[in-house]
Amino acid sequence: TQLLEQSPQFLSIQEGENLTVYCNSSSVFSSLQWYRQEPGEGPVLLVTVVTGGEVKKLKRLTFQFGDARKDSSLHITAAQPGDTGLYLCAGPIQGAQKLVFGQGTRLTINP
Amino acid sequence: SQTIHQWPATLVQPVGSPLSLECTVEGTSNPNLYWYRQAAGRGLQLLFYSVGIGQISSEVPQNLSASRPQDRQFILSSKKLLLSDSGFYLCAWSPSLHQNTEAFFGQGTRLTVV
């Protein structure tokens, strides 16, 4: 059973379009993180959201943490080919000192 | 600054052979350490994590084991590799998760068991 469910698993759109990917759980998290991974490399952190309802912006990327802290979304405006990659959400399991990941969204932006 | 080193970058091993992947962290002390495995283009499956020397938690039953002989060294091992052990292995470290801090990843090891 996947603790963090990401959707969609694959997304291919044209340059300039907008998109939203989701990370959902039935569990409450103290925070959720979004990473981006390039082929053959380790994931790199984009953002951490901590407060329920929090919205963070990173240029054309907007991250939101659900009010109940069970879900998060990543919205990209005017997608560019450079946004292509695997987007992963992750959350800490408190008390167990471990970080668990969703299965990822493979995003492809076509020129 | 903190850095994480993971090697080798790629490895091709025959079925039944042993495995040893090493990961070291510099510039920090008492980090949490993690081994993840990733299927092609998919999410990360947590294999092992450690909060201190000699303290290993295993997440899934498998053909692998982990050890932490020193504070900043984390080793992933197998006595006899299976074909199903092929994958992309990632080592990561983080400060204590109480502060909602991020995980920092190594460059990964692409393991192919033939």
C-alpha cells in the first residue's frame, strides 16, 4: 500500500500549457516535500510545505498544502521543456525518523 | 558544506555474486541515513534507514542488508544477488526529521544483475 499517492503517473503536454499534479494520502503529515529528479541523478528538493493551507511559489511553480495536511498539489504555469522530469512528493513519518515517497509523476513538455 | 558520496555509479554483477555499495557523508554529524531503490522512472522505495551507528531499520523483506559501521558511512550489501535486485539505488541523508528538513541524495548506483 502506497502511503502517498501521486496522480497522474504520466503527463505529456505542449509547451505553454498549464498543469497540476497531485499528492494524496489518508494520513496527516507534519509537512510534505516536492522533489524533481533528472534521469540518472538523485532527486533535488524544490519546496517544503509545513502549514495547512500554505501556498508557496517558485517562479512558475505553485505548491499548495491541503488544509487537513493530507494532500498537496503542484501547479505549473506556461510549462517549458526544461520542466520535463520526474516529480516526487515525500513526507516524514514522525517518530520513525524516515522519509517516504510517492510513486512520482513523469512530466514531459513537448516543444 | 555537506556532501554525500555514493559509489560506484554503475555496476553489472552476475546472479549469485555478492554486493557492496558504499555511501559516505561529509560536513555533518549524526545524520539520518537512507537507502532507497527506484524502478525505472518510478518512485523511491525505502529499503533501510538508520538514525545512528549500528542502528538499522529494514522496511521490506528482501535479499539485501545494510550496515552503519561509522557515523557517516552507510553500506548496502547482499551475499547473493538475484535478477530482481536490479535497479537504481540511492543513498540519502537528512538532519533529524523533527525540523521537517529535506533529504539530500547521492548520485545513485545503477545496478544490473545479469
